[in-house]
Amino acid sequence: MRQRVADQPSVEFRRLGQTELSRVAEIDRSERINVLYDQHGTQLIARRGDWSASAWDPDGHGEHSVEAKVRELQHHVDHGGVALGALASGRLVGIGVVVPHLQPGIAQLAFLHVRAPLRATGIGSRLSEQLEQIARTVGDSDMVVSATPSENTVRFYLGRGFQPMAEPLAELFELEPEDVHMRKILSRRSLCDAWTRHRNRVDAHGIPPVDRLGAGGYDATTSGASSATHLEQRRRVGKPCAGSARRHEPHHRPSQASPFPGQALCWTT
């Protein structure tokens, strides 16, 4: 499937084979990060700083190396995951993985990255949309993600209709305790999708815009998403997560007004 995204070259979205997973090296995941979110149940508390991320190490063997990313992708695919790629001019510019049936009825959006120069062009949204459809097709009604807690990533998933979980899945929290753990209901239309359809109807027929859906139409493209964990850590999935409830008890300052209705986004200094 080909789609022209903004003023960029035509982008092809297709399934990736095992031998193509090493092409993740073509993704520039670098990002300037000035805000991170701490999660306390459904509350997200923002803190400022400099946590900027560099590109994956092409030669090393550590957690943030290309080698580790390839192992992670292979692990997901070996355990039933489906990898989709976005390609422009023959180059991989985005990649995402969904793992159906992580638990009964629950799929995991396990990996989602878009090349730095092409973020906020709709590629991440289109990949996420297709991964969600795969999960629906195989019978999952919910999707979870353990998202990198950077501002761009968290806002991307909120805009896609994901909500912070009061209690994350124990196996994912154990692997990524610092991530923002979110869930989306797939069995009904999200506010984001409904608002997009409403906006398109306004554009096509000149119907006066009446926003009855809040901020569900927010659409950005992720700078990086869930797990940065290598294969050895993934083998720990399924162990109980001691103390997760304590971490997620609400203890925070009163929140400022949130750009997303229903989300308490707080600031700390």
C-alpha cells in the first residue's frame, strides 16, 4: 500500500520479513527531549530536563545499539509478532511491531519508531493504525503499550486514543518500570478516529465545525516508542511484579489544565 504523506515522497507500508529486520539500522532515532513524564496510576507528572537521545550505536553491543534493536525485533516476531515497515525512496523510514494475544484479548504495540526527519508527517499514525487493525482482525479488543516517557511519544499515544493504565500489566511493568503504560480499547471507535471523520465531513460538505469530541483529533508522529529492552530481558516476561501497586499510588501536586481532556498532566520543577 502506497500513500503520499504531506510533501514527502510516496511512502509504502508493508509487512517486513525476518531478513529485513536488520534494516532498523536505517532509522535515525535521535531526539531532543526536554520533558519526561512520571506515571502515578492514571496521572502523568511532567518534569523538565535534558534527556536527549542519540542515534542507535551501529557498532556496539549495548542496550541502545542496532544489534540490540535487531534482537528485540526478532524476539517479537519469533513470538508471533507482525512487523510493518514504512519505506520511502527505497529506505526504511518507519517500523512498528504488534504482538497479538499477549494476554487473552490484549495485543501489545511492542515497537514503533520513525526516522527523525520524517516525524510529525503521519507515518507513525499510519503504522499505528495498521497495527491496531491487525490486532482487531485476530480478535484482540485491547492494545497496550509501554511508551518511552518523552513528551512527544506520550502525546502521540494520547492522540491515538491510548489512556494511562491505573494498573499496568505486571510482565511489561517489570521490564520497563520507567515507561508510561497505556491501553487503548480497539472494539469501539476511538475519539481520535471519530473526530478525524467529523473533520473530513466538515471539509467535504461545509458543515459548521462543532467540536463535541474534545481533543481526540490530536495527530502527531512518534519519535520513539515502547520497549528498549534487549532479548535477555524479554525472556523474563511472565514473572510477577512486586511493588507495582505501590509505585502507582497517586501522590502528586495538583495538576495544571491538561491539553487532553481526562488526562492530568502535572508539572514539577
